[in-house]
Amino acid sequence: MNFSDLLAILPLVILVGWAIILILVDLLIPSHRKGMIAPFAVIGIIIALGVAISQFGEQSTAFGGMVAVDGFSVFLQVLFLISGLFGIALAYDYLKRQGIEHSEYYILLLFSLSGMMLMAMAADLIMVFLALELLSIPLYVLAGFASPRLDSEEAALKYFLLGAFAGGFVVYGIALVFGATQTTALQGIIAATKDGSANVVLLVIGAALILIGLGFKVAVVPFHMWTPDVYQGAPSSVTAFMAVGAKAAGFAGLLRVFMSAFNILAVDLIPILWTLSVITMLLGNIVAIAQSNIKRLLAYSSIAHAGYILMGMVTLGQGEIEGAAIAAALFYLVAYVITSFGAWAVVIALEHGEGKGLALDDYAGLGGKHPALAAAMTVFMLSFTGVPPTLGFMGKFFLFSAVLDGGYVGLAVIGVLTSLVSAYYYLRVVVVMYMQEGEPRVRRDIWLNTTTAITAIATVAISVFSTPLFNWAVRGVMVFFK
Amino acid sequence: MDSFIHPLTLVTFLPLAGVVVILFLKNEQKNAARYTALATSLITFGVSMAVLAQFQRVDPNLQMVIDLPWIRVGSWVIAYHLGVDGLSILLLLLTTFLTPISILSTWTAVEERVKDFMIFFLLLEMGMVGVFLAQDLFLFYVFWEFTLVPMYFLIGIWGGPQRIYAAIKFFLYTMAGSILMLLAILWLGIQGGTFSTPDLIANNHIPANIQFWLFLAFAAAFAIKVPMWPLHSWLPDAHVEAPTAGSIILAGVLLKMGTYGFLRFNIPLFPQAAWQLAPWIAGLAVIGILYGAAVSFAQKDVKKLVAYSSVSHLGFVMLGLFALNPQGIQGGILQMVNHGLSTGALFLIVGMIYERRHTRDMDAFGGLWKVMPVYGALTLIVALSSMGLPGLNGFVGEFTILLGAWDAGQAGHVLGSYWFAGLSALGVILAAVYILFMFQKLFLGPIDKEENRNLKDLNWREIITLAPIIILIFWIGLYPKPFFSLMAPSVDQLMVVLHGAALALH
């Protein structure tokens, strides 16, 4: 380890160091003012964000090839750090209201965030596993943060057990890959497959196991069973962060590992990816129709979106087209992150007491009583559906065009048809807000309102001016295809 | 800066300026919202007249084109590409013409959430104008899908008792078609490297078998919108539940987006497929003509009757377009305008009586002529226009379409059978039956219902709302030449593309 290694992972170092300092600072803060730690956490994230952005354009590896700093990692790190900011904005008032305002919340969030950051850089399967655990363990604790509320504890236990289980899959997959190639470095795996020294059967099984393990994290069907319960049981601010951050991080790992190391296995993996993508889109969207609780509805919606993002990976092994598809997946991820945080901000604004205000019926009359909030929620629902002019539409547009370009017409058709199905339940939220009478209870909090406003405006504005973002994603991905 | 003062940009996004103004009004300032919306739509109409003044009748190509790169991704460019030609100029004018009329019709009919109503209405106008002007497939799709959102709210918030069901049905039906079109658009963009419609038409090398599928994907979106039999079932629900202004715009403009789509995209982009599928489409159109007429006759609800009559009238438009000859297409375009005028006026008329009596059941009326003579006279003119009486606009359109269909029915021509023209002529007669039946039920006979005895005749606002439409009904009916001359060069140019495809086929 030398100085340049540390410099490469500087944003991560800042986050972890800052989190440790905050644990100490926490001792000085009186117990009824623990919310004070939030602005400190924000400062840490902003510094890390600045450093991450300054790494733009850099292309290097560190720690003997264990981590890579490239366009891909910078793109995702910026996304994660912004997620962290939103995550804190959503939690600040919510924790107070729920009577669970402890400084550990923000510290755990920083640790989880650093796990995500590491995932974006991981260039070695061991690093992938390390990042996975680093991001997951704080989330297990956060899911149970409303303890002794039973549903929160249940969520934590369920998430932990299935998370551990998924971790097992990943480790076993890594072991098999190591057995097949004598290495865990992604570049090493590529070299081993090129010179023919790798045992392809073992490698495919290993790749499939890693896919399963990360599939749990991103909630791909059939590894999604935990999602609705955990999303519903965990405190809403945690759910928001988990639904967005953990999923994005899971995809960060999947995308990097598969498009570099396992590109060669395209023939074997594509049918698996294709099937997973299709059943995820189908099940997520169809089951969402039956939900009457907004948290469960968003849980199934998040499952469905995992299916769409997975679509991009079907172009594995097609070179430039794959690059465009992965870039589209990254763009879609951004769309999903921004839209989701907006939607969750509205959910949190309406939640009150212990799990009240979460039924769809509680949204009745929102359009008349709180027009701005309802308008924002409408924008998010339209973005999830994929109606222009929203980010969700642009995401689907780029994704479907890449998939069509790759020759998967059937997959694209299923993609648009399931979008149609999703229109039904997203519109139901809009129907309830505007077309039914009611007296919604809304919490007015500046940070919630700010988050809602920023995300709503971004959802529309970035979709109209999407060129820079997409080209940034393309540049981030193209390093793998030269 | 040039792009912002461009007339087509202005006419598209001017309604947005009105939206911004209305956003700053308070909920209580109902009249301010109404006047702002009306003023905005009138200015937009003024700008569209300026566009007409600049329009060169003899030029068959797109005019006043603005083409700026918008989204640059990899090798392809999505452009902000607007333009107007003979195929779209009349529809642009129809949109900007009907919008202020619709807004006027809401003056007393919409009392709740006026501010929101006007915002959605102006957003809808922006979307519709964009649809008719966009020359980039992607941009077109954005406007096309966007129109769904405000219309969905207009039906869902201000509609009748079944409004939620109708609104969702409207949204899902339309979206079902348009997402298939999206895939076809993507395919075209990927293969052609551009989304620009003129470029795609100019470098058209799509093999016939692929044209067939792309044609169907586009047709799915447009046929649902038109709506063609058997995809029409969303229409009666949407119309019956929508508020009057919504119905006017729905019938007057939104349905035309479907027929316009066939004209602008299906026929020139996939001419060989159009040639092959024309008899099938014309067949469905004829079924629609007869079916719509028959079902109209069976209705007791006046609004439903008018809604089903749209299925019948739009059948004529489709028949004209897919006669694939100049008369048919010109008649089809003119009939789009005619239907917008006469059906828009019919919905206005239904809305006026509904506001007074809160029912649309034909049995609740009778003898209205004696109480409301002005209303009766205006209704008669509109009804006669709708059934195609010579001297009024409907006749000109339907007659030209039938000529086109007859011509196309010759052996060896595209339809290849006189049955198409023959059966649809029957539709003209049926139209006379159900329209006159309705008129008789409402206006003639004795006043046998006590509630009808004291109905007030139309006030000045209502007469002013109807008057421009009546003037146009006579104008087109008596002297249609200026309207035909607007579209003729562009239609002829379309025929060149079609003949090329016909040669390639045989």
C-alpha cells in the first residue's frame, strides 16, 4: 500500500474516517439532540462527493488491481453519494416523529454508503464480497432501527437471514470461479479464459451463483421474496435508502463483473439473464396490481424495475451494443434513483404514527389539498410508468433501443407490455389522489419538501436535457469495450 | 435565440406561457384563470393564422422547418424538428380553432378547480399542436404520449359518474397501442440512423415483409386512437364521461391524431405495406361506418349517439385515406376537419342542454323548438352538416371520399371492388336516419315534459361559441376550393411515393 493507493480510494477513506469521527462526536451530543449529527454526516458526504467528482476522467487501479477507479466507478459513486444525501434528508424529520432519533442512524448510513462506494470500484471478486457485506450489515441494523416495533424487528431478521444466505451464494460462486481460473481478479479471469486455461463449466456455475447472490440484493425474481416484507416493515426512510442504494450497488457489482470477467460466457449466461429479466418484469408488475399498501406497492415496483435494468445485461458479449445497453442500464438506474427518492419522500410525508397513512386510500384528496405534493407524486408515477417527458421514459427509451439493437425483439416487446401493466397500478395512485375525496394528513418538513421538489424537477428537466447524462454513462462504460 | 421566436415553436409552446401565468393565480380566482386560458388560446390561434399567412400553397414540402439537434447519443441524433405542410396545416388550424371554443364552453359548466382545469387544457393544446408539427419520430412520440396525461385528468376529475373507469380505460387503451409504435420507432431509428421522418421516407429501403410488421405496429397506436372498429370500445366511455370541453377536443382533435398518424407515417413510411393492407383497412373502415351508424341509432343518450357517430364518420376518413388516390386522401383530410367541426359542435350542443336539464336522455325532451328556437335552428344546421347535406361541409368531404373509394374500386386498383364505396354510401343514408331521429326526438312534437317548458334559449356567449363553427360549416360546404388547394400539392407528393411503391410491388 502506498500513498497513490489511498488517493485512489480517497472518497471511501473520507467517508469511513468521517463515520468513525462521528461516533466519537456523538459522545458529546446530549441524548435529546441526536439529530445534530445529521448535518455533520451531510458535510462528510459532500466532501466525499467533491473528491469523487474530482476523480472524473481518471483511469487507474490500486491495491494491486483490487480496486479500479474509472468512469464507471466515478459515475456510480456520485450516484451513491447523492443517494446518501437524499437518504439523510428523508430521515431527519422522520426519525424525530417516529421517536427513533439516534445518531447511529446517520453513522450506519455512512458505513453502508462506503460499502456501496467500494462496490463501484471493486475489480476483484473478493472486493465485491467485502463491499457487499460492508453495505449490507449496516442495512440489517437500520432495518431493525424502529425496534422494539415488531414489524421492524421482523424486517431486520428476515433481511439479515436472507442476506446472509445470499452472501453464501456469492462466496461459493467466488470459490468456484477461483477453482476454475486460479484467480479472483477480474482481469485475471479474463486472461485465464482467453488463454484457455480456465475450466469453463466451473466458471459458468460460479458466475451463476454470483448472479444469484447479487440477485438477492437487487431483488430479482425468484430471489425477491424478502422484498415486500422488509420494505414494509423497515422504517420508511431506511426502506427508501435500501430500495435505492442497495439495489444500485448490487447492480454496480453485477454490471462490472459480468461485462468484464464473464463476457466470454455470454452463450451460457444469456438464456439465464433473459429468463430472470422476463419473470422479474412480469411478476413484479402483475403482483403490484394487487397491493393496497403504498410501501408494498413500491416494493413490487422496485422488483419490476430490477427486471428492466437486467434487460440491458442480455446484450452480453455484443461489444459496442453491450456498451450502449450497459450505459442505458446506468441511465435507467439514475432515473430509478431520482424517481424513487421522490416517491418515498411523498410516502414519508404522508406517514404518521406507527405505520399509519400508508394505505393507498390515505392519499385520497391529496390533489385538492396539497396540489404541489400531488403533482410531484404524479410526475414520479408517470416516470415509473415511462410516460414522456420524464426520466423513466428516457431510461426505457435508451434501454429498449439497445435491446432491440442487440436483436432481442421479444424481450423488448415483453418490456413494453409489462410497462403497460404497470401503468394500471401507478395510475391508481394518481386516481386516488385526484379523483377521490379525502382529508390526507401531510407532514410539512422543509427537507422532505426540498427532496420532493428537487427530484420532481430533475425527473422532468433531465429527461428533456438527457444528452450529457447519457453520454457520461457511455463514457463510463466504454472503458470495458476497447 | 432564433429557435424561440420561430413561428412553429411559438404556436406549440405558447399555451405553456398561459399555464405559467395560471399557476400563479389563486384557486378562488376562477375568472382570471378562465380569461387567461381564453386569451392564451386566442393568441395561439392568432399565431397559427400567421403561420397560415406565411404558408406557401404551391409548395408540397415541409415549410417553416426548424431542425435542431436535441439528444445526441452515439451515432444517432434526435432532433427538435418541426415543420408544417399541406397534410398538417388544416389540422393545426383545427386544433387552435377548437381550443378557445372549448374553453368558452366551460365558462359556466366547470365551476370546480377551474385553475387546474385550464392548466390541463392548455397543456393538452400544447401536446396536440406538437403532434401535428413534429417531424422527428421521437419528438412526435413524446407529444403523442404527453397528450394522454392532461386528457386523463380532464376525464378523471371533471367527468361524469363513471369517470375513473373511463379515464383509466382511455389511458390504458391508448398506451397499449402506442408502446408497440414505440418499438417500431426504435427499430426505424436504429436501422436508419435517424428519427427524421422526411429522411426516413427519402431513404426508404425497408423490405416489404418488415414493412408489414412495422406498419402493423404503427397502426396499432393509430387505429386505437381513431378508433377503428373493433378497437373502439374505449371511445363511448371516454366521451360519455368526459366534460363537454373534453369531448369536443377528444372528438375534434385527439381522434384526428390517429388518422393523421396513418397519413403522415404509415402511408409514406411503409408504402408497400399500405398498398397491400389497404383493402383490409378499408374493410374495417366500412364495418366501422355501418356499425357506428347502427349503434348510434340504438342510443337513448344523446352524447352516446354522437360518440358512436364518430366511429362511423372516422370510418369515412379511413376509407378515404386508404383509397390511396388523390381524391380519397384529400377527402379524408377535409373530412377530418369536417368531423372536428360538426361533432365538436354537436358535443357543444349536447353540453348546452345538459347544463340546463342535467340529463341527456332523449326521452326527457321533445318540442324544444318551441321553447328554444335559436338553439333548435343552430342544432339543425349542425345536424344536417353531420349527416352530409349538400351545401354543407359534411357533403363535400364524404362525396370526395366516395369518389376516391369508387375510383379505387376498379379492377386492378387498390381496393379492387365497388363494394367498399357502395356499402359506405349506405352509411350516409343511415347517418340521415339516426341524426334526424335524434332531432325529431329532441325538438319536434309537443312539449310533453313540464321541466322543458321554461328552458332558456341560448345566451350570447353560447351563440358566439357556436357561430364560428357554423360559419365554417357553410364556408367549406359552399366553397371548399381554398381548403383543397392547401393540401393538394402535398397530397400529390405523397402519391409519388405511393406510385413508386406500387411499381416496386408489381
